[in-house]
Amino acid sequence: MCCTDMALAYVEAHASWGAANTKPSLGRDHSAFVAVAPDGSARAEFAVEGVRCAACMKAIERGLAPMPGVASARLNFSDRRLAVTWTREAEPDVPAILAALEMLGYTAQPFAPGGLADAEAAETKRLIQALAVAGFASMNVMLLAISVWAGNISDMSPENRDLFHWIQAVIVLPAAAYAGRPFYEGAVRGLRAGRVTMDFPITLGVVLTLVMSVVESLSGATHAYFDGAVMLLFFLLIGRVLDQAMRQRTRAFAENLAALRCERATLAGPDGGLRDVPLAELAPGARILVRPGERVPADGLVENGTSDLDQSLVTGETAAVAVRGGDRVFAGALNGSGALTVRVTAAAGASLLDEVEGLMRRALEARSRALVLADRATRLYVPFVHAGAALTFVGWLAAGAGWHAALLDAVAVLIVTCPCALGLAIPAVQVVAAGALFREGVLLNDGTALERFAQVDTVVFDKTGTLTLPEPTLSGGRYAPAALESAARLALSSRHPMSAALVAAAGPAEPFPGAQEAAGLGVRAVVGGVELRLGSARFCGAEAEAAAAVAADPEASVICFRAGDGAPAAFPVRQGLRPDAAEVVAGLAALGHRVLILSGDRAASVEAVARRLGIAEWEAGLTPQDKIARIEALERAGRRVLMVGDGLNDAPALAAAHASLSPVTAAHVSQAAAHALFLGRSLAPVLSVLAAGRRARRLMLQNLWFSAVYNVLAVPLAATGCLTPLIAALAMSGSSLAVTANALRARLATMPAPVPAAHRPTAPAPVAGTS
Amino acid sequence: MNVLLLVIPIALGLGLLGLLAFLWALRSGQYDDLEGAEYRVLHDD
């Protein structure tokens, strides 16, 4: 990636942006992040990184509270977000808050208010309110219902019983109307779309039970089933709330990560001014500046400047690609040596991104046809229950029992089979398993992910960024410690992505005062009268050493160092394997999984990685279509494929595979396509998700079987007219408790291997330069 | 059995009070940060 011949062009492109390149950050436009309340006080939310304990919380809140204009600062420990409100008179000063947090040692990014997250939070709140109402109603109704059950076998007078039934009706009818809304709405939505969802039998059961109970109370019968209806809603709402809370938590965390990755772009105004804006504000036609060491924030055409781009996140290809005016660049590419001005283009025709998105859409449509357990259970359950109720009704009529008795027993069948246990069987397992995975640093993107992971028998890896680490590392070898240390200290003053590898290899160091980055060439500093240089081979006069290093390791890029007229040193930098890649691959093989590498990179580098990991099946130089074709061929051969990849070029393959996993550093499109994301440098989450998936599926199946057996036992009781409210209540709560208790077993360790560092997000790949 | 007419409304009223208190707490954001609340208890101020 040392492209000395581009130096001149870089300097040219750079001259007008000199100020931008020397200043670490620009005056940012933060107004988009501040929401103003009706009373005039402003409020902003921040995602904060590095909060681990109660002391952090205290330090942040105490540190921000005395700032001028700040009315309150409150850190939400559950989702690591800080809410700051300013007093009415004060001007909201977001940069001051960020600076104060920086002083305290925390990285933070402001959040745009509103949007999807707020809608999710509102939905959670609505479900919890419904749950509270259902809980209140079922407790109080039980109080009365148990009195009736006891009274029926002792000396309760019919007048008192009727009174108790009517009090129950007064409590339950409004409560069921309110608490059952999520189900009623779901049933109507489903029917409109021409589908019978699980909400339909629930709605039917609740409504029929209530109508029947009112009719029975009117006729002064000994039994009413108000308690059954409201208890059913209570248990089912527990399932819904758990499900919703899990999703909301994962989503909040994913949003924090996205915010902390600081997805911003430097907008170049028509007057030459520069402004730092959130990515969402970029419109097609905008002119942006991409400095060395930054990722290209959006697709576009290069207007000015030349540079070398690391497109590994886009194509999987690790060798740098030279770009100049008129070339197309893709979001996610890492800019190497030169500043570029890019005109943002809307996605339009025949670009790689369009192609990838088209392929992905098709693959996703194919994927959604696969049925998951919950759907299959619904498909079996709905006709079974409705046929059972109809048969009961017809049977009793045929036996000459009369309309009233026959209807009563048919409704009893609907009540007793109402999917209390079924409604909890799958969400409870999912919540518990997702919580366990969350603690291991895996975020599930999709409710069906666990079941999909359970069925996997073939694992396909992408190479770049997946088996290897996304950031370059200094390849092994012996270097003079003094040279390495000086080189690393120089590297601290550079924005070039490769210099981060040196910094990481040398450990903590201070940059040299007065170090200057000579555009496109390298960094220079004069220390004790000796000029130190770090950069391209030509800049350091180290062509011979660089050539030797490349000959020894053809995959590596070389960064050179020279002190004065001393002997130059060449540091080969390459993408290193993830630390536990070999063990994970061996572990997968030991479990009997077939392991493949499908990469877009050159054959030589793929082969080297495959050999080191002991993977026999690999293919290189694949386009996104090739990857899809390989995966579809595997699926046709009856394999269930787990695709692990991060690049834009992997996105269609991720969508096509039965299950998919991405590191959290992946390209946007890939993150959206993957079933789960994992944090950190370790590859062990691949093993964890497979183990957790198998365990979860086993527990879900157990729960479903339990519910089925329970229904098989309960239906004859109801159909023969032996179902009293007492039996219905016992059966309902008993089966719900049983499946919930069983689901808790998913919490047990999902894998024997040491658990990777908890759910703290790892910092995104450090970009060179701390200046 | 007339005492029932007194006791049942009292029981329901108390239950309703609890429900309203919960809904109020939910609306005022007291359930937004369950993990943080357990640490805040230990703060001095």
C-alpha cells in the first residue's frame, strides 16, 4: 500500500484541505441530536462506551451535573445511554458534554432522537400496561372465583354466587377488553392478510369464554369462566412481554454500537467550508471529503485526488486498489494515503452495490419461505383445536344433549386448549437463550435465528475480516526493539490505517513532539538532531529491505522506518488470523461439521489461511453471485449452511444461507442480512451460537411436546363436559409454569470453552493517529 | 353476609390502588433502567 508515485497528487488534492487535515475534529453540527421539549428545555441522548460498574455511573453523573446550563444528567445503566437535559435558558452545548466525558475517560456519541427505537419502547410500555391490568384482574377474580368453587361444595347461597359472578364480570370485561388488545389487533391484522395466526384462536377463545360466562351468570349457573379468560391473557402477555423486552434490548445495544462507530461524513460546502454531519444527512450530489485513514462513508464518484483504497470490506480483496478522479468508490472502503473529494451518488444501475442488493433481496425472499417451529405448531394447532371444538358440538347434538349443553362443552374445549403453554413454549426459551448469548457477546437479529443455528451442519467462512481480524497487524518476526518503538511513536502521528498495526504491536507510547505527516509519504520527526522517518519504501530509502520483506511474505504490505542515515527497517503488516480461529475450526470439525472458505480474495492468500487452519475445501476470487451459487448448491445437496461473513460482497451469501453470522465490524448491508452479530476479536461465538441453537431447539421441542400431551389429556375432559373452572385454572397455570421452568434450562452454560469478555463492545478498528 | 358488600369493594379498591401505582411508576420511567436502580440504592446522595 505504499504508493509513492501518488504523493504529488495527494499534496495537490490536499493543499486546499490543509486545515482540515491538521485539525483532529471539525466544528460539528449537533443540532440534529437535540430535541426540545414543549417547555423549552433541550435534551439529548448519548451512547456511552466503557461503562462497566456503578462507580462509572456515579462519576459520569457527578461530573456532568455541575456543568453550566445542564439541568440533569442521568445514565441508564441497562442500555448504556446518557440523557442530558439543559435548563430552559441555556444553549444546549453537545460538544462540551462530549469533551467532559472524554476528560472522564469515556467515549460517547450523541444519538438522533425519535425513530424506530421510540416506537419499540412505546410498544413495550403498552404490553407491560396490558400485563399489569391482566395481572390485577386475574388476582382479584381468583379471590372471588375460589370463593365460588369452595362455596359450591359447602353452603354458599345461589344469590351470593350470582353476586360473585357479576362482580367478576365487572372486573373482567373491561380488563379483557383492554389487556387483550394486542391479540385482537393481531388476529384482525392476520385475517386481513388472509392468514390465521396464533392470535385468532386466542381471540376466539377469550371472546367465546366471556360471552358464555355472561350467559351462564344470567341463567344463574354454578360455573362461570371469567377467571379462565383473564388468566389466559395474563400468561400469554408474559410471553409477549418477554419477547418484546428481549428484542428491544438487543436493538438498543446494536444502536449504541452503530452510534459509537461514529458514522459521520465530512461535507464540503460550495464555499469550501467543511462540516461534520451524521451519515443520514448525506444526500446524493453532496460533496464529501475522505481523509486518509477514514472509511468512505457513502458510495460515490471521485471528483478530486488519488489514493489507494482497502476494499476488503467491500470485495474481500485485501490488496489495495488505486483510485483517481472519475472512479467509483463504495461505502466501507478504507482510504489509504490520499485525501479524496467524492460526489455522493444515489444507488443507480449496474454498480456493485445495486447488484449486491438485488441478489440479497432475491435470496431473502427465498429464505422467508422456510417454516420455523412456531409457524409449524400454529399450522397444526389451529385446525386441531377448531375441529375438536366442532366435533364436540356436533357429537353432543347427535347424542341428543341439546343446544345449550353442546355449545357449553364445545367452548370448554376451546378454553382448555387455549395456547397458554404454547404461547410461552417458544418465546420463553428464546428469551433465556438470547440472554445467555448476549452475555457472551452475541446479538440475535432475528427471532428464528436459534432454530436455524440448531440445524446447521456446514459452516462457510469468508476469509477477510471474518477468519482474519478486520484491522491489520504486524506480522510475526524479530524486530530491533528500539526501531520498533521509535516507529510506533512516529506511527501515532499518522492517519494511515497501517500505522495502527505498529502502534498496537509496540504497546503504549507517546508521539514525538513536532512529528509531521508528509502527505502521502510518511511521518517525519527530528529527535536529538536525528531525522526519523516512517512511511513508504522510497520515503525511507528502503526499497531493498521492502522487496525482501514482500518476497518473504507475499501477502504483506510493508511500512518502512529509518533513523537518520542508519540501516532502514521494513515492517511487514498483514491481516492476522483471529486468535482462536484454528481452535474454532478444529472444534467445528470435531462436531462433524463440514467447513469451507468462500472468499473474494486472491487464491494465494486464501490458500495460506486455509492451510494454517486445516481447511481442505476453499475457493478464492468469488463474486457475490458465485458465493450464492456455491451456497445454493450446498443447500440443494441437503446441507444446512451457516455463513459467517462481514463484507458487502458477503451480504447476498449471508441472506441465501440457512443461517448467518457477522462480526459487528461488518458492512451495514451484511449486518442487516445476518441472523446474529458477534462482538470482539474471538471467533468462539460461532461455536456458542451453534451450541445455544441446538440446546434451545431441544427445549422448544420439549415444550411443544409437553403442550401437545397436555392438550391430548385435557381435550377429552372438556369434550365430555367434566371441565370445571377449577380444573381449567389448574391445568392452565400448571402447564405454563412447567414450560417456563423448562425454558430456564437454556440459561445453563451454552459451551464449555472459556467465555469471551462479556458484553462490552470492543472498540472499532483503531484508525491511525491520535493527533 | 352483608359484610361482603363492605369487604369486597375494599379489596378491589386496594388492588386498584396498587395497579394505578404501578402504571404511574411505569409512565414516570422508573422501570426504564432496572440494572442501574440496583446500584443507585447504594449511592450516598
